[in-house]
Amino acid sequence: MRTILLTSLLALATTLTGNAEPMTARVLDHRIIHGIDVNGETMAELSGLAYDAKNRSIYAVSDRATLFSLAFSTDGRVITALEPKAAFKLTDVHGNALVDQGFGPEALMLQHDETGELNFAILSESGPRAALFDHNGGWLEDIDLPPAVRDSSRQAGKNRGLESIARDPALGLVTLPEEPFEPAPRTAHTLYAENGQTFSWSSDDIGASRVKAMTTLTDGKLLVLERVKQGKALIPYLRLVDLEACTTEFACKTHATRVDVPGIDDADFEGLVAVAPSLFFLVSDDKIRKKQRSVFALVELKFSETP
């Protein structure tokens, strides 16, 4: 019986490896915006992105708890418009600025209410905490995070806590810490779902990475933005995670591909959002020679037809 079980497990492992879905990434275009004034707020330190196709708007949230909107368009080859439009400070129910209360945004996603009104779910690494805000940045309600991620003492260190959130059709709210919770190995990343389920994978293929953002794809897979450091260079990777291929015996089936922005190897990409089925938008949070900088990159992903 043990021999049969071992043979079956080895066969399954071979199948998962052999059928790994390769993915390629190509940067089509990029724009650089240095810290500029938008409605009295400096647009910099951006750490989360969302996209509203109806209004052709990119939304970005900064570490300084400010929500920005930008007019955006692409012809599928280049960025044809990227223009800051408005800025709103995130505030509590009394209208007080949340930046003064330690609210440190790391991730952003759109959420429409029953009337179709556009709201924003924003994750703060501090706490950790998540909340729903209206289109003007006003607090609406707190969002419950999975119980397993609420204890900040499990974090690998300061500013190494929750970094990303997404909503999965089957699992509900899911979240990832920037680095694995202790005492897990440095390359053993774990996704936590609100229903208590967990899904893990290894980043041994690229090294000890930090998770920066994630988004769910239309086919149910997960796209995760990870970053490794090589000398002084910051190297971003996009990892495709097939949650349906995860088992209790094996880590999740994944495939990571490197993203290279021509002439730039010092961008710390922290935001990721889909703007079309095969087009994705990234933003960095940089301080270069004491100057704030945001690199926006339009990336095309191509997937093999082999599952």
C-alpha cells in the first residue's frame, strides 16, 4: 500500500511539473512621474492600484493614506493617456485624516455597492486593518480580515506584514503577507482566505522574494507580484498561481516570469492591476537621490494554451 501511494504521489508530482503553464511577460510601455502636486497632495509613495474600465480611470493609494485618480487609456500597445485628476485624503467617520492615526495603505481594490456606487477596499499594513471607503476617501465600514493574519506578532519584522488583498469568487477575501509569517521558511509564501483555508507555494525558483501585490484573473487563477533583490537591483516577477491545482501533499502549482522595464532596475514595484485580459499595469514606490518617483509600466502577458 505504501509503495502504491508513493508511486501515485510521484506520478502526480510529475504531472504537475510537466503541465506547468508557462507565462511570458513583455513591457510594452512605461511612464515616469516624479512627485507632483494634485489638489494639494503629493502624488508619490504609491502602493496599490485599481482600474475602473467604465470611467477609464486608474486609482492609486499612497502610503500617506491618500487616494488618487488618473485618467488612463491604452491602444493595447502603448499608454495613450495617464493624467492625474484628483486626490482625496482617507478620513475616519468624523472626517479626521487617517494618516495621523497610523493607517498605512498597501493594497486597493474596487467594490461596488448594491446601487452600483463605486467604493474602495483598502488594506493597511499597520494593525493590520482593512476598511471600505467611498469615492471621496471617507470611511464607510471596517472589513474583517482572516483570523490567521490578525496577530501582528507573527510578522517577520516591522513593515513585513500584510501587503495585498484580492477577492476570489469561491474563497472570498484573500490576503498575503509581504514575507512568510514566522517560523515558516523565507521562501514559503502562504495565501490566507476568509473561510480559513490556506494555500502555499515556494519562491525557490527566484529566491527569497517579497510579495508586493496580487490580483485574481478571469479564469480563477491568481497573479502575484513578487520582488527579489540582486545586488542593488530590484527585480520584479509575476507569478501565476493555480489554486485549483493546490493539494495538501504538494505546494501550489506556479510559474514565475521576470518583468524587465528597459533602462530601469531600481524600481520597487508595489501596485498591480489588470486593465484588459492580457494587459496589466504596475506602479513603483521609489525614492531616488532623495526625489520621489513613480514608474508606471504597461505589461503584456501571454499564456500557453497547455493547462
